[in-house]
Amino acid sequence: MMKLSGWQSVFIVVAAVMAGELAEPAKARAADSGSSPIAAQLATGRAFRIASKAFTESVILGEVVALTVSAAGVAVERRAALGGTRLCWDALVAGRVDAYPDYTGTVLQELLHGQGDADVASLRAALQPYGVGLGGSFGFDNTYALGMRRARAAAAGIRTISDLRLHPELRFGFSDEFRSRRDGWPGLAARYGLSAVNVRGLDHDLAYRGLAEDHIDVTDLYATDAEIRRHDLSVVTDDLGFFPKYEAILLYRLDAEQRWPAAFAALRTLEGTIDIATMRTMNGRAKLDHVPERQVAADFVAQRGGRSSVDPAALRESWTGGLFGRTREHLMLVSLSLLAAILVALPLGILAARRPALGQLVLAAVGVLQTIPSLALLVFMIPLLGIGAPPAMTALFLYSLLPIVRNTHAGLVSIAPAVRDSAAALGLSPWAILWRVELPLALGTILAGIKSAAVINVGTATLGALVGAGGFGQPIFAGIRMDDFPLILQGAIPASLLALAVQGAFDLVERVLVPSPLRSGRRHGAARAD
């Protein structure tokens, strides 16, 4: 029997775990399909991939679409709360998803950069070169608006956006997307001549809390937001008509329409079925009453006389079942990215220590990687790697390089030259000196770098939920989106406990592998060579 090295054993274990992880979603989808035609599709070809943006209304519309398509006998793969407009659009154009709900005003201003007309026919023609189609309106216009607490607006005499020019002291809090979009704050400020300097960016769902707690005075609203009524907000009139229409529509790949004609025949029955009051009610059930978004969508489909094809048990996921599944996803993201980083960073750290001039370039390069914002790095990876676990693991891998490379370099260069000279005098080759002398002496410092990378990875991996990678970030972002603090804790507490467990595990490994004198901080070169 062939004897395996330690690293070979690790690779075999990781490969087995990864194979189980990759097989599990397919098994789960097949088991959840409940019909042999869908199961056959999953076995022979890919499912219809439906995405949604990372806010409640988009998730609900995505679920309505998914349930309608599934009821037509087409297998569905969900990419709920995938991210913002640009992320979903890039995934659609790249063929990573097949459809997602959006709005005509967003398509015109954000995706087509204002080039064209707002009517559906013109937008369809403009999107065709991208291989993208545009469905009919769901039935409501969810336009942008600005909102204030009713008492604050009345006290300042503010009724229109033009009135805001007279109050430079107002504190503005806008979603980051609204702050940067052409049809958002930049265009609005230019159109109305607003010169407010106190403008901050924050999550759209948190802005309502900011208004209620008097941290901000003005924020951006959607016409279908249930919080407008709950917080008794005053909608500031767009007296110059800046905001375009935002008819809710479905963007889809033209080749998907050819591939799943039954799905699109079913989707056409959704056109004109959701008015603004219905959408506001569905948003309220999800955000204010904390009803799961899929349940809200399933109830709507059922009320229309359709078959939602949702197993009620699937909507009531047990807390322990969800915890175990998210833990498995999170551990996969962290462990595989960390293993890859160790395999790359250790040689780079050794190279940096052996070649000082080249080492400065290596340290500078991994340092620059650390400065790239994590969300931006995830978005950069999508055109190359798609959505899901691959871009998340790649980003985590890149962020893990710096602490491991730097600590490997620091541990090796701190060894006294006399130690190397003594080893060479004993006839050891450079490779033997590295393997038997230098790396064991630097092991404590190297392990500290790996431990730092692992703990940082546990926290950073929560962002993977924004690109459909799952893990503990999923309940965190869902809780923020639905203003559900207990749901946030379902992700935040396990993530914190996992970080503590990882740190404890590496502390134990250090106690086992690193001799006590080196752990206590004795300098490598301080040992007497008697």
C-alpha cells in the first residue's frame, strides 16, 4: 500500500468534503422538486436560474417568478439577494443567471446611461444587442422619492424638493446606490441646484431607523416601501419631474426564452397582476411582520389560483438544520481558501526572505491586494468566475496572502546568521537548512500569520452571501434587509463563535508543534551554541 504524506492526506480529505458539498445542492434541489419532469431536468441539464437584488421587494418578485416557472414544470435555481443593479446585470449578460426583476427607470438611466427613451418598446430594442430581453410590466411603478418625518417636514415648511434648497442644515442619508446613480443624488442635486454638504451613505433599510431616531432628516424612498406608512413619513414632491418611471419588469436572456418556452408562457400571465397597493402589502408582510419572502410570494401565487409548488415544510426551515447547513458552507469557504493561501504564501514568504530585493516587491504586491475593498473584489471576480462560492473563495484567498507571507518572511529573517552558519558547517545543504532548521525555528511566527488569516477569513466570508455563496452572511443580510434583529444574530453569533473556535484550534496546534522556549518569545539566535 502506498504511504501518503501529510499534505496528500489533507488534499484527499478536502477533495472528499468538496465533492460532498458540490453534490449536496443538486441532491437537495432534486428532492425539493417534487415532480419527475423537474428531477429529470436537473439530472440532464441546468435549471432556470433566477436572481434578485439585495432588497426585499426584488427578492419577493424573484420568488414570484421562481414559483410561477416551477409551477410550469421547469426546474429552478434561485440566486436571491445577489447584490445591486450592476452585479445582477453583469451576471445576466455573462450568462451566469437567466433572469432577474428590475425597473424601467433603472434600465434607462443606470444600464443604458440615459441613451434612449423610457417606453418599453425602445428599451427592448436597446437591450437586444446585449442578448437581453425585457418582459411586460408586473403592474406597478416603484419610482424613487425623497422622504422626511412628517413633523420635521411640517416644521420646516417643506413640501417639494425645491424647498430643500432653503434648508442647507438638513442631514441627508441615502443608500450607496442612490448616491452614485445617474438617476439618483448626483442628477437630482444638479437638476434642483441642491448644494447640501451633509450627505452620508447607509443601507436603505437602516435609513428608516435613522429617520425614526433623528440621526438624519431626508432619505431616498421607494414608492412601495411599507415603512412610509409605518413611520408616518412625508413624501417630498418631485415638482420638477426629475425621477423617471420605474415600471417593475423582468430582464431575461433571449436564449433563455428559446430554451424554456413553457416558463415564459407562464411568466406572461404575471403581467399587470401586481398593483402598487399589492406590492406594498407584500413588502409589509415581509419587512414588518417578518413573514419569509418565499411564503409571501407563495401566498400571492396561490391567491391568483396558481400552484406555488412549495413544500410548506421547506418554508419552515428548522433552526438547527439551517445552522448546520450554513456552518458547512462557511467552513468550506474558509478552509479551502486558507489551504490555497498557505500553499502559495509560504513559498512567497521564503522567496521574500531569501531574495530581499524581490521580497520587497512581493510584500508590496500582497499589501496592495489587502487594500482592495472586499465587495469590489467580489464584483471583479464575477465576470471571471461567475457567482456563488468560487468568487468568494478567490477573494478570501487573496486576502489571506498578506499575513502569511509577511509572518513567514519575518520569522525567517529574524533567525540569527550564526545559526545558519553552524548548520552549513555541519554539511547541511541549503534545502536541508531551510527544512530542518529555519522553518522549525520560524514555525511559531508562521502559525501566527496563518491564525490571523483564518480568523479574518471567518469574518470576511460573511460577505460571500452577497454573491450567492451562502454561509453565515445569509441570515445577517436577510436580517438587515427585513429589520429582523434575531435573524441577524442567527448569523452573527455563530460567526463569532467559529472565529473563537478557529483561534483556539490554532493555539492548540501551536502548543503541540512549537517548542515551549520558542513560544515563550526567546529569540532564535539567543540559544547558546555550547
